[in-house]
Amino acid sequence: MPSQTPPKQIIISASRRTDIPAFYMDWFMQGIHDGFFDVTNPFNHHVSRVHATPENVHTIVFWSKDFRRFLKHGYGEKLQAMGYHLFFNFTVNSESAWLEPNIPPLKARFTTLCGLCERFGPECINWRFDPLCFFRLPNGEDVDNLSDFQQISEYMGKLGIRRCITSFMDHYPKIKKRILAIPGFAFHDPPLEKKVAVLKWMEALLEPHGIALFTCCEKDVLAALPSDSGIRASECISGRLLMDLFGGNISLRKDSGQRVKQGCGCNISSDIGSYHRQPCRHNCLFCYANPSSKISQPDESRRFACKSAMSSSPTS
């Protein structure tokens, strides 16, 4: 008799909706112990059960800006010992006291990245430089958050990271409402020509380090790039890549729950996070996920450091 194809396993996304590795790993490990997560759909409030046993799950994809606690407590090794494959979407942006007030310093994030690479391999890590922000400070200066991009690129290349994923900030109403608490501060959306120039500049910086540039949900900008550009649409969760890494059998169907029309290339996964039950405490100014992010203006010393760093960006 011909051998039967094994049933397709699922991908668990942990999580687009909050930072589980930074804040909620105890809750996550309890769900792994129980063998399931009950997830409430944020739009229709339907509750579904995601079975999370090693037999049912091919890979857990962790999204975070701070993996320090994840590494310190050995959660990854514990999960691997249970039979789970792991993949990491690690967001490492330029230091900005305005945009990401509760993120560890860049040097600390480099140390964390090195630990992730040593324990799990650089091939299992996507570097997300996301989002690209353009804004006006209360002093009237127009700046962006690309000041550390070259330094980060060099470090990523040395560690063997080969994928950088980026996107331009989406100007959601909750973000516009949030920044009203900062007099004189304003985000602005650059014209298409500026976006194309920024991506070409990033691609040129990444190329010597062997890092490919991908865009997340930027269909219009991709269409405007020159034909010789190597920039492609991203799959932040790629079933094909995960099968190349770990074997097995995963559905390659596009995730209809994501922004497919805007160019999202992710394959289907089960996101087990919650915007409201597990609010992210990074309090990023541009956050689309946390409706209650607290606003805090940088103190004077951090404000001037922010200004001097960002004013040197080649795209300003």
C-alpha cells in the first residue's frame, strides 16, 4: 500500500497582537502544559480552541522586541525538548526615546540577538526593522527613525541574519488620537517617491552584508520600485521556509485574516495573543495593537540625544 501523507500541522503565532516573549511567557507555558489555547477573535469575539500539543504544532513563531526574559529562563530550550520547532521575528529598530520609550537600549538588544543566534541559529530569525516612521518634533525639526539602520545592518550581517523585513507606518486613527497628548509632535506620511528612495537606500546598505530586504504590506511601493530592485514582498510567517528548516507538512495557503490586498504574503497560522487581555507594555507611540498606550515625553537628556542621532540620517 502507498504511504499516506501525514496530516498537516499548524503554525502558532505568538503573537502579532502583543509581546508574549517579553511579558507573558508564564501564561504561554501554562497553555502549552494544558495542550490548548482558547482564543477570542478580536473582530467578532468568537472563541476558538487552538490545540497546542507537539503532535499538532509544526512551529511556534515568536514575535518580540525584547527576548531577554525568554533567554534568561530557557523557555526556548524547554519547548524544543518537548518537540516544538521555534522561529523568531525580532524587531530591532533605531533607538528613539520618542517612539519606543520602554525598549531596551540597542546594545542590550544586540546581546539578546547574539544569544538567540547561538542557541537557535541565525537561519531561524527574521530581523524586522518596523515600522519606518517620519515625524516632526515639537521643536519643528523633521526627522525619521533610520539613524541606527547602518549600525544594525552591520551587526546583523556579522551574525548571519539574512532577511530584513520593513514597512512604512500606518496612520491609524488611534495613533492620531494618541499623539494629541504631545503638543507640536506629528507623524507624516512621505510621498511615494520618498518611500521608493528610502527602500533603495536601505537595500544598498544591506547588500554588502548579504541581507535581503522584504516589505510587509507595501504593495503600492513595491510596484513603484525599479525593475532591477531585489526588494520583494515578505512572508513574516513562511510555511515553505519552515518546512525547509524543519521538514514536515504545513499548509501553504495564504492567511486570509491578514492584509492580503495590501501585499501580506504570510501563510496561515493561529495567533493566540489578545490585544486587551494581554496588553503590550512597551507603549510604542506608533502601536496599532495597544489602544491604551501611555504617552510619555522624553526627558531633556534623552530628547537631545534623540535629536542629534536622527538628524544625521541620510534620508532626512
